[in-house]
Amino acid sequence: MTPSTPSTPTTPKTTGALATPTATANSAEPLDEAAYDRRRLRQWFAGEARAAGVARRDVLRLAGVAGLAATVPTLGGGLPHAHAVTPPGSAPGIAPGIVKPLPDDVFTVRGTNAETRFEALAATGHLTPASHFFVRNHTTTPRLDADTWRLTVWGDGLTGGAREFTLAELKRLPSTSRTAFVECAGNGRGLFTTQQGQQVSGTAWTLGAVGQAHWRGVRLADVLRRAGLARHAVDVMPRGLDDDYITADGTRLGRVRRPLPLAKALDDVLLAYEMNGEPLPPDHGHPVRVVVPSWIGIASVKWVGDIEVSATPLFSPWNTDFYRLFGPGHSPRGSGPLTRQTLKSAFELPWNAHFEAGFRHRLTGRSWSGGGAVDRVEVSTDHGGTWHRVRLHDVPRHGSWVRWSADWHPRAPGPTVLLARTTDTTGRTQQATTAHNTQGYLFDAVVRHPVTVG
């Protein structure tokens, strides 16, 4: 399938400086994405930024619901959230629009999505096989022909016109590889309710909306430069080739897309065409997807078909209404767009696993962080009274999880809980609770994993 070339924007270019550092091939991402976003919002309201692909009236509604347009009236009230909580196990083994098999011992189906059962990872290695990798779909998996696929790079942030790349052309560019996890921003969302007694909207993931793979492809920076990146470019927005996303009230939001600050796009972002040494499977972005290491999964757009390079700040529903923090304890205007993932630990055990008393058992699990490499992992088997460091089985690296194990010799029969917590190289440690937000993003509290000793 060949995407149609989007029309060139006609909105005037931004005249003021954007709050992002000068981007170079080695530059780091903006240190304060929230400040960058506030500047971008002011420019949009001043007519110097665009919400590409969404009618202005709908973006005003999105902004009004999100609390972003404090001085701008919304039109027609708020936009309903389009992602209501799905039942924990709706239609096991069958998910509309997912191509690969979804065996019940590996996945829990949640609407159009498939969550990996964490205990199923115990039989895998450091990398998650495609057969076990979670699936997050907004609509359905498209079936695309790699031979006819084209990537269109376009926009007024280029020095010339639109540029198309075939897959063969991408493969002729210098390739790069990276082992990195991809994790949905809502991973752990269901635990806000089951552990903290708080209601949230969205798919009720437990901890299995994460997977780690070895990705191979070409640096986005190299493609942008080949396309003629201009000095005045400020935002880069990949867009997928899946179907348009339509909310419950019928608002058509278009294809999934989310802008990246140019500095991030030129840093470590990949256009990946291989996963664990094989061409990308359909459910995971075939033939090419974006991989944004350590950032929330929505940034890693699957089935990428075009990339807009803009001289004006860009918005989409996926960084206005969605993927911000709202609710008690957060600003009425909401947080800035979510970027980095948080830190988590998970046991490779089914919920309510059974252990025989009086015997030594080996506990295994995985820990990861979007902020830094894992520094240490600790486990408690006495409700947090004491903590013991576990054995790490992988060299900790930024953007990659580590496997770990610990011995446990339970003696008293009855129900109990197992706890695991991670500390990363930035000094952050998992706490007892996560501050509530209405859409259930970035759960990072210590998980109370129930088991029974008998």
C-alpha cells in the first residue's frame, strides 16, 4: 500500500523562537518537555502552530477537556474519552484485528489489544519473542506489502519538497541496532483500582503491556537529513498507516500520530525494519515502525507511512487529550505531554500462584526503568518488613530490562504477598503508591503480588 502524499502546509512559519535546544546529531532531548509544550501551546493559540489532521473546532474541544485552553472557550462541551475500561479477559484468544495467534496461556485479550501474561515470560530469554510480545492497537493491524510500501517525508521544515523512501532505500543507509523495551503508558493501569481503590479510564492492563526486542533499522536523523532537513524545523510527526481512529461520539481523529521535538528525533530514534533478527511481524509494525527508546509506547508509531517535518509547532490528540496527567494532585491544565517511561518490577508468576510450605523455591522476575539503568532490585516476602537484594542475570543498560532471581523458603501456610522494588541509576526507587491520574498512566508503585502457601 502506498500512502498518498499529504498536502504541503500553508500556515505561516513561526516567527518566535521555540523553547527547545538547538538540535544536532548528538544533542540530548529537551530537559524540560513541559516548558517546551507550554511555549508550543502559546504559539498555537497565537496562530503560529497547527494541529495537523484535526479540525480546529475539534482541537479546541480536545484542549478544553484536557484543561489546556484556560483562556479559550470550548465548543460544544468536552470530548468523551474514547478508551473505556475493558473487561480483564474479554473473549480469550480472539482480538479484533490482531493477526498472530493469541494462546490463552500467553495472552489476556483486552478489546483490540493483547496483554502478555507475565508468567509466560519465564520461559523466554532477555528478548521477548514476537509470539509473546504484547499488542496495542488503536484500530486493527493493517496488512502492508513491503515491496510497494513508501515512506513520505514532507513539510515546511524541509529545504525542498516531499521525499519518498522505499524499504530498499532505507536498507541501503547505514543500519543501527538497539535492544530496548517498548511499554504502553497505561501499563499497570488496572492496579490503580485493585491496589489503590481509584477509578481510572482506559484498558485495564496489569503489568504485561511491555516487551523487549532487539531492533534494527536506520536512524531517523539520517533519513531526515537525506530528505533535506531545514535549520528552522522544530517538530517531527510520524503517522501510521492503520485506520482512522474514531471516538465513541463519532469524532474522527485520523491516523495515530504524535509529534517529537526535533532534538529527540535527532537523538536516538530508530526507523526499525527488523525485530529480533527478523522482518517486523504485521502486529508489530511491518514493514517499518518508529522506536523511541525509553519513551512511552505511543511515541513508537507502528506501520509508519509518512513523517511531517514542521517549521511550526504541531499537536495531535495523542499529546493533548491523551497521554497527559490530569486529576487531583495535578495542575488543572494537565501535565506536559508524557515522554519517558517510569520504573517497574514484576514477578514471573501467575496471580495467586501456589507454593508448598517447607520447601525452597526460586522466584524470578524482571525490572526496568525509562529514566536510567536498573541499579538494584529488592524483594520482600514479609509484607515489606525486610528487603533483600536479588541476583541480577543481565548487565543493566539504559532502556533495557534486567532479569533477576531470589530464593524463598516459606514456612507458614496461608495467603501472603510478594513485593519487588527497583532503584535505577538516577536514584529513583519504587514507592508504596503512585499519585492518581484520571487516565491511569505511569503506574510505578510496588506491586503486591498475591500468592498462597500450602
